[in-house]
Amino acid sequence: MARSHDTSLQHVRTFAKLFTNLTPDQQREFERALVSVQDSIDTTSLGVTLDLLERKPNQNLPIPQLTITRSVRGALVEWKPLPDQRIAFFEVQVSSTSNFGQASTIATYGNQATISGITTTKFIRVRGIRKDGTTTPYSDIGQVTPRIFDVRISFQETFYVAIPKGPVPPITSHFYPVGRIVFTPVDPDVKTMAVGFVSMFADPNVMAYGLDDIRIRLVGRVWDGTFYSSGTKNIESVTTYWENSCGEFFGCYSVGPVPIVHPSLGKSVELELHVQDGTQQVTNPATQVIWGWLAKYEVGLD
């Protein structure tokens, strides 16, 4: 016999159809909002919770295939979507023993879960749950030993780079890259520190007249990993973390250290060290970066 709350849940889902004065777009948006409300009811209703405790494993259903990426005091657990549209959510079980005698269970509607705050080896398994309580078999048991402390370092350097001259004012001139690092952070809860160094021969006028037409800056871009049809990257944001002007005929300049905020999981960061020459004294020697060095280090620690 169906429980009484099943009828009320179905009514919540179809409630938007009673508003005949809404446009089709407004009605679909209203239905999406009600579906979100119903999903919340599904995870908080006592009756539904009791139903879900009555699991009915089905060995014929597809099995999640896990990919586990360890991080500092944690791990990222991912799996591909299952070819079963009736799967409502997934259960991730984490235990200190391989028999899962005592386990913590995490429910998620997505295809990934983040585990944090662990310092010892953990065992992980995942299964899909239908709303009627039918479950897929558990995945193969994964094992992760987190990194307690980690430092990931990358650097890039260039030598003898001639910087093209541009129009005045320098704000309209092109910044020329002399250092570039691309990386995908594993842990979004920590930050990366960026440092750099530039030694350069600049136009003598910047020293004689106190001009700021020659500049150095550190830029960070967040990239979501996709490309436009034209082949260009889909850059979500651009941030100038550090900028300075050159006031010497020959000078050395330290960049940073500058903290770089991590984006959400799966997105990449592009760090670039730029030099700009906005002078128009074409008879003077071109600005030249004798040595440019850019480094980043990500320190992970809870």
C-alpha cells in the first residue's frame, strides 16, 4: 500500500500546472523550483527517510566506477554518470576498515564528493539510490591515504626577451608575457603563493623624467577547461594581482609574494608575468628583459 505522503509529494511536483495564467517559460521555471523543493522534502521527510532505509539491492543495475584523487588531509571521489535515469542520488560510504563495520555515509545528488579532515587511511565505496529504495551494487572499494602536508612547486624562466614598444599612454599598450604557469589546484580550500623576479634594461627616459611607461604586472586567469568554437579559451575571470612601474635604466624587480585564490574543483589557473613598454622613443634601445622568473607554490595544510 502506498504511503499517504507519496500523494502529497506528487502534488508538489504538479502544482505549477494549476497556474494557467503563467507563460510557458514561467511555468517551466516554476516547475523547476518545485522540483527543487520536492528534492529537499525527499531528504528531510521522516516517511521518505524510513522508506530509503528499506534498501532493495538490484545486482542487475550499473555499478559506479570510482576515481579517487587524494589531497591534503582529504580526497576527491568522482564517478561517471550511470545509464539509469531513475537514480535519484548517490551514497558515499567512508570507513576506517575495509569491511565497513563502522562507516560514515554522505548523500550527494552529483557525481562527486569531497572528503576532508582525514589523517589516516580510509576506505570508500559508492552506490546509486532510486527513490523507491532500489540500490545499485556498491562500487569496488577504493582506498586513500591523504597527504598530511604538501608543497607543490612549479617555475618558469625566460632570458633576453625584447619588449615591443607601444603607443602612449601605456594603458593602451600591449603587455608582453615573459613568464607563464598553468595549473589545476586539487584542493580549493587552500591558496597558492606566486613569486617572481625580473631584471631588465629599460629606456633611459624612464629614469631621467620619472616616467611610468614601462610596467610589470602579474595576472591570473580562471579557465573552466572549455573552448569556444573559434578555438579560444573560455576564461571566466581575469585578476591583476601585482603591478609596478620601472624607474631605472637598469633594474631588478621582485614580484610578490602574492596569494592566489583557488577556483572551484576542476578549473585551472593561468598565471602570467607581463612587461609593457608604452614609450615612443624609437631611437632609444628597446626594453629588454634579461631574465624573467615566475614560480608558484601551493602549500596544503588544515
